[in-house]
Amino acid sequence: MKKEKSFLKEIQKAFSTGVSYMIPSVVVGGIFLAIALSTGTATDEGMQITNSFMQNLNDLGAAGFAMMIPILSGYIAYSISGKPALIPAMVLGFVANNPIGPDGIQTGFLGAMILGVAVGYLVKWCKTWKVLPTIRTIMPILIIPIFVTFVVGMIYIYVIAAPIGTFMDWLVRVLGGLQGGNAIILGLVIGAMTAADMGGPINKTATAFTLALMAEGIYAPNGAHRIAVAIPPLALAISTLIDKKKYTAEEKDLGITALFMGLIGITEGAIPFSVKDFKRVMPAIIIGSAVGGALGMLNGVEALVPHGGLIILPVVNGKIWYVLSMFIGVFVSVGILHFAKPNVVVEKEKEGKVLAKDMSNSKIIEGVGNENGKISN
């Protein structure tokens, strides 16, 4: 039981480390993209930026976003087993966030988190190998990176990616069967899928499905999807403003970036929050996005372009319900977060008690540190 708690603590610490290093990349990417896209024009292919300076700014933002997931994966592994794990996990984080294999499978941030943990523990095991001193010097720069990247990469491509591809095909068939009279159910499913992995394969499946229907002149499912893409980042942004005691100063700053990203329909703005507090944040944003998607479908909202957020309002049919559905979904998520998330102070007090317990050899001391760093009752 003690080992299990220690393992969970190590994983939690690794995720927090990954998020801490990822945040600057999210901020750079999110702010630059928000500014650039706000000057764009809505077209059938999404938001088109015509100004050359803004296009350059957009490219910088896209680079920040491209780095986000590899950094997350890399520093999760780094937290577990140090420097030798950093590059293999970054490489595999990049792989997770881009199409690979004959079916072009992506697993997004969820895949990157899993790969980061896998790399971390495999490197940890490699560091226990008994080798000659001359070989040990090249272990962290040659042997470990090559071995770990190859082993975890091949397992990912040949073992993990194939079932995900099969699952995605099944999802498309299910969605296809929900058209027509199942408008509310379709909206719920599309909304939930949109938030489930925020840019990962489930989200991309919803996108591909709605784009295919758009080609047939059916725009309502795209409306539900584009409502839902904005809900996770907007919900977290508003939650950080309303429930200030539930977030750290770093998270409150990130909330401002998430607000801009939500307005232009970039779901990934919620990823740092979900990585740090997966069990509370994910249910909240999935439920909120599902509610928003269902309301959009129920009220016949149609998005005429493959982009989301309030930025595309001029090219939406059913503008009032587009906005209402989005904000009802947002406040459903905010309400769930309000009741589910504890105050940051409470969490720190709990951590202090655990630390005191460890320091006293399992004798619980409920106290605080004095100015000399000692525990006092």
C-alpha cells in the first residue's frame, strides 16, 4: 500500500513538472495564435490570415503549440529518471502528437503522458544495469536514448496505435448512425468527444466526421463541435477568475491565456489544467462540452466554417443559440469545478501533514514549520 502511494505521488509530481515546463510554450503559442487569428477572415477552409505580419505571428504561435506536447512528455520522464529520459520522451511526445503508421494515428496529450511515464520508468531500469565504467560514461548520451526510443516507439506504433485506429473507425460508424432523429444524442456525443482529449484522436474523429457532413451540406453537427471546442478553455479561464482560492498564481495567469484561446476555439488551452488535476477537470469539461453540443444540435445551430469559438460568429446560423449553448456549457463546467476542486491552501496543508508524518517515522504530527524549519505542534 505504501509503495502504491509512493508510485502515485511520483506520477503526480511528474505530471506537475511536465505542466510547469509546458506552460510557457502554451502561453507563447496561445497568445500569438489568438492575436493572429483575430485578424483573419472566416472561409470554408477555416480562418484565413491575409496580413503577412500576422501570418508570421501565427507561424510563431503554431511553433509554440507544436512544442507543447513534446515538452510535456519530456519533462514527465525527466521528473521520474533525470536527464537521460528527456530526449527520448520528447521524441516520442512528438510522435504521439502527429500522425504515424498506415492509418495516421495520433494520441495527442494523453498518449504523450503515457509515453512520458513509460520512458521515465524504462530509463530508471536502464540506470540499474551493471556495466563496465567505460560503457557507463556513454550510457546517458548514446545507449539509453537509442534503446529506450526504439523499444517504447515500436511498442507504441505496433501495439498501441493499431487498437486506437480500430476504435476511431468504430466511433465514426456510431456517429454515422446517430444522424436524423437522434440530434440531442449526437450533440452530446460530439461535445463529449471534443473535450475528451482536446486535440487528440477522439477530438480529431469528431472533426473529421463533421467535416465529412459539411461536404454534404449538413452543418448542424459542425455547429455542435465548434461550440464544444471553446468550452474547456473558457470554463477553466472563468473558473480561475471566480474561484481564486482553488488555483495557484501560475494557474491564474494561465487562465488569462486560456480565455483568449477559448474565444478563438483552441481547446488545447485547457490541457495544462487537465494534466495537473485530471480526475476533477476532465469530467467537468466533458460534461460541459456535451451539454453545449446537445443544446446546439437541439436548436439547429449551424457553423459554416471548420473553426470554432466566438470568432466565427458572423458565419454561424442561429447566432443567439450558438452563444447561449457555449456559455451554458461553460457554466456547467465551472459549476462542477467549483464543487469538485478543493482550495489550494487545503491541499498544501494535507501535503504538510504527510511530510510531517514521514519525518516522524509514521508518527503523525499535525503542525507547521517554524522559522528554523522544524516541525512544531
